[in-house]
Amino acid sequence: MSESLAGRGPGPVRPADTYADPPGSAAPRVPTPWLALMAGPLSFGIAGPALVLDDLARDLSTTTGTVTWAVTAFGWGIAVGTPLMTGLLRRRGARAALGACGALVLLGALLVLTVPVLPAVIIGCALQALGTAGLTSIAMSLTGSARSMGFVTASLAVVGSTAPLVGSLVSDAVNWQATLALPALSLIGLLAVIGRVSTRPASTAASDGLGAVLLTAVVTALVLVPHHPPVAGALSVLTIAALVRHLRRRPQGFVPAAVVRSPVFLISSVLAFLLAAVNFGLMFAVPDALADHTAWSSGEIGVAMVWPLVLGGALSWVVVALSAKVGRQQVVITLVALSVAGVVLASVSVLAVLLLVAQALASIAAASGQGVFAVHSTEAVPDEERPAAIGLFNLCYLLGAAFGPAVVSLL
């Protein structure tokens, strides 16, 4: 990363324009566009099915509410897969992790394409989520500059903003199964990347199966909190307490103490969580407000929502790249201010253009924050723990994406 980042604490210096590989690697550089292609299709799994759930329910002879379990399964898969697959990256090296993630994506895509029954669709979505979550975190860990990180995170935002429309078009042209298999496009990027990465693991510490199980339990409980607050909340507290106790016994285990005890990592992750919660919350609140204050149809509202989200994703690349040239404090203040301004504007506005501007501000803040704070969080930990930091950081961002809409629905 660029040394010109102001306010950075002591830590390893990373050249500004290199493409990082796990420490000790002599592998060729990985061009950033391939990393973006490997990461971006994850967003198809999150937002792509939004407009085809009715078709899916009709063909499977069930209700729309029931088929949303496929989307829930994808959300669970990316939340669980993010730390698990980056743990595999730490222990087995980038090439082995990419191979495992690719196999999961391929198997999941084959299931949704060839077995049109609900249990297979749910399992297929979960498998694709596990794999694409790993591919995204690996892509981010292979970036070597703020500009490269920004390009990768911008790809997630831009794909996510157009995913409902693309998913609908693919469903009309082919079928809803092809829409659910869109995350498999990440395999194109994987094929270009896998031969360029190291086979050497980033960490030589002994494996920690119990730590992986406990973290999976924590993530599962947290994902269920918006749906079953009392039970899932209690389970979250219990599983977090068990994981903290295990961490004291195994400080170099699946969840490295050097990562979770870093103040910079913790602050960066909390900020990313909050910015994501605001952005994804407004993605539900703004369409409702537009429906209340305009005569637009649902289709017109969907089209109108594309431009602020695309704008936010596209501008985030510029913001993340520029963050390497200005002070860390200024960047943090700017992103938080944009997010707060988006909330205030959405709360007091009834004009459609102002509501869409509010969404654009929140989108710029969240998409930029994912890239900027990922840079900050990985700078604060030893090189060998960089994959773990990326995985845990992305987990916090994804939890924000899950909690935001839930909070809006309660309000």
C-alpha cells in the first residue's frame, strides 16, 4: 500500500503499484481486472434474484416467501464462507484455496441449472455463496495498492447495482435457473488468476478446527438475529463468549489475536459495518419513499434506483485511489459525513431527485468505505495475517448489509 497514507502506524511497507501475493511468493503479478472479474459476480447472487422470485415460485409450485430461502441461503453462505475460505488461504495457500472455492461455485451452479427442485436450488445457492465469498476475499488479499483495492470493491458495487436488471433480462432470455447461476461468471476470473498465484501458505501455524467451528456458529447466529432477535441474540452472546475464551487459548488459531486486538482493524471494521448498514437500509427505504411520494410504477422505481448505485460504485474507485494521497482522518470524516448526509436527506425529503441523491451519497460512502477501510485494516496487521484480516473485515461489512434492511423494516 502507499506509504503516503497519512497517519498510518508502524507496519510493513507495501509498494504502491504492486500486486500482492501471499508472503514469500515469487508468482507473477495478477492484473487487477482479473481480480475484479473474480470478485464482482458475488453480487449477482445477492441481488440478481430480486425480480425473478415470482417465476421461481411458480415453476416450483410454491410461494414466493418459501423460495426466498434461496436468497437467505446465499446470504448465509457468503457470511460463513468469507472467514472459512480465507482461513483455507492462510493454511493452504492461494492456489489450493482458489481450487476449493472454484469447485464449490461450479458444483452449486450445476445444481441450480440441472436440478429444478427447491432443496437443490437452496443448496446450490449456498455452495455458490461459499465459493464466491472466498474468491472475493482472495481477490482483495491479492491487491497491492489502494487503486487496485478500489477497483475490486467498485466491481462489487457496480455489479450489485445492475444485478436485478441483469437477472431479469437473463431470466427472460433463458430461465430463472440461469439467473441463479450468474455468480459462476467468477470462474472466468479464477481461470486467469489461479496460475499466477503462490502455492505457499501465508501461515505455518497449526490448524484450528474448533476455532473454525466456533466462528461459523457465531456468524450463523448473527445472520439470524434480524429474523429471530431473542433466540439468535442469546446464541450470539454465548458463541462469541466461547470464541473469545478459545482465542485466549489459541492466539494464533483460526481467528488470530493479532487481528482482532488491533485497534485500527476494529475501528475500520465497525465503520465498514455502519456504512454498509446505512447503504443497504436505504436501498429498502428509498424505494418505499418513492412509492409513497411519486406515481411511479415498481418497474420505474427499479430503473431509477440503478443510477445512484452505479454512480456510487463507479466513484468509489476514484475515492479509494485518492485515499492513498490524503490523510486517513480526512477520509474517515468525509465518508461518515456522506453517509450521515444520505440518512438526513432521505429522512426529510419527499422529492424523488433528493431521495435518489441520498441513496447515491450512501452508496458512495459504503462502496468507498469497503475499499478504504480494507486497506487500513490490512495495514494494521502482520503480512501473514492479511488473509485473515480481509476475511474478518468483509464479514463485518456483510453483516452490515444484512442488518441495515432489518433495522429499516423495524422502523
